[in-house]
Amino acid sequence: MFLKLLQQFRSRLVEHIDGPLLAISLALMLFGLATVYSATYDANNRALSQLLNMLVGLAVMWSVAQLPPQKLMRFAVPLYVVGVVLLVLVYLVGVKINGARRWLPIGFTRIQPSEILKIAMPLMLAWYFHKYEAALKARHFAIAFLLLLVPFGLIAKQPDLGTAILVGAAGFYVIFFAGLPWKVMVGMIAAAASAAPFVWTVLHDYQRKRILTLIDPTTDPLGSGYHIIQSTIAIGSGGSFGKGWLEGTQTHLEFIPERHTDFIFAVFSEERGLLGNCILVTLYLLLIARGLMITANASTLFARVLGGSISLSFFTYAFVNMGMVSGILPVVGVPLPFMSYGGTALVTLFLALGILMSIQSHRMLVKT
């Protein structure tokens, strides 16, 4: 009797969990946990805190995976509306830290509402296109872009360009998978190129400085160029096979800034070298490929565009983070998925994994 109950419990525990997604994310987590420990060697309680964050994230992933996509749709509009309202409140009464107003006080703690939009944005647009699937017209795409621009503008205004890029990319991927015509995309690229001079004038001083520093970081080696210079030194010094775990000199002599969060890739590269980087990139490619496979087998438009957006969002996270750390993109403050230290961002990523697992495990239960 006991063995039968145990078997039922185990079956229930893994019933809606996608094995490949879980295996890949666990491998990334182990790499991340080891690297966070090394990066915070003198304050290794952060590694324990990160482990707790991972456990919370796994619990969130499991809970969301149990919900069929049609139930997830019910959260789309309320979550989007709540997220936008909270962003407006941040603009009005938010806490300002280091020149950025991104946090909203709620008694004993602070929350960052922009994190909500990383999930709420693709959910909302996926629900919107699913609702009008039978008669999609140009005006529906125009309204979708409007729904995207509202939170994007509010987040960029904080200013938080990194999160704005992630939210904007997640929303754009939904619009793309919904059938955005190529002519419109080419027109948008041309318009963006034409608007570049105007965009330059509205950027904050520190944002313009980051772009100029990308071109030549040596112009301000102890200021805005310091991050890029030190991270590229760390990446290069790792060589082919790395210096070994806990042996990174750039890391432990504290030359690398934000080494356990945004610049954790530099720590990993110094310790694991080119071989470790190849393994890490392969894991991300496998994660994205598995997500796109799930997307291709989805039963509804809602599931397809949402799954596609989440899968390519993992690409955006990894590409932007690795690009800024290696000096080919401006520093915008984007974490490396499942690697960087941080609770809210990690839980958001696991929530996204849970949605993919929900799409995969319930695909045969939804009428086409």
C-alpha cells in the first residue's frame, strides 16, 4: 500500500514536467551556483541564498506546469493591467536608488513591477491574437504594438533600458509569430534607422556614455569603460581550459564589477575558459531548441505564439548578457539566465519554463 502511494506521488510529481527542459535548466543552475559561490567567496551566504531562490523557482515552475494553457489565458489581461498600473505608481511614488526609480515600497519590502511585465507582456499579446485569430487585420497588429509600447515606455523612463529591451523583445516575438508581414518589418527597421539621431538626443547621459564607451572603452578606463575592460581581460585570461574553479585572479582580486550578477559570465569564462563557454552556449542552444520544438507542436495560436516568445526570450537574455560582457554590446544590465544571482529574475525564468511545460504536457488536451 505504501509503495503504491509512493509510486502515485512520484507519478503526480513528474506528470507535467518536461524532462529535457528540466535537465538543461538544472545543468545551467549547477554551473550558476558554482560560479556564484566562486564570485562571492568572501560572502558565500549568497550561494545559499541563490540555492533557496532556485528551490522557490522550481516550485513555481512545477505549479505553473500543472495549469493547462486555457487557464493561463485567464491571467493575461489582469496581470497586464496590474503590471501597467504598478509601473505608473512607480513613476509617481517609486523609490529612487542610484538615480533610477524602479522600485515600489509595499510595507516591509520593495518590489520591481517591471519584472511582472516580462511574463505579462507575452501573455497579454498571445491572448489578444488568439481572440482575433479568425480575422487578423492590420489594425490588430497596430493595437498590439500600442499594448507593447505602453509598458516599454514606462520601463525605459525609469530608466531601466535592460528590462525594457527584454519586455519589448518578448512582446515583439509574439507579434512576429502571430504573422507580422515581412514588409512591415523592413519598414520598421528603416524607420528605426531614420529615428536613430532623435533617439540619441533623448537618451540619458549615462546611456550615451555607455554607447561611446563600447566603441573605445579606453577613453575612460577608470570610469564608464572599467566594466568592459576588466570583463574582457577576465574572458581572455581564461584561455582554452580556464584557470580552474576558485582560481580566477580577476575575480578574487575584485577587478570584475557586479561579478555575481550581470558580469557572472566573465567569472565563468576566467575559470572555465573557451571549453566551458562552448558547453554553456550549447546548453542555451539546446534550451532554445527544445522550447521551439514545444512551440511547433502546440495546439492553439495562443500556445504557439507564447511558447515561441518565451523560447526566443531565452536567446535575448543570453545574447545580450554575453554580448555586453564581451564588449560587443553596450552595458544595459541584463542577467545571464539561470546563472546570475537574483531571486526575482530567477523565479520569472522558472515561471517561463513552467509555461513551456504546460504547453507541452497539455497539447493533446486542447481542441484544435
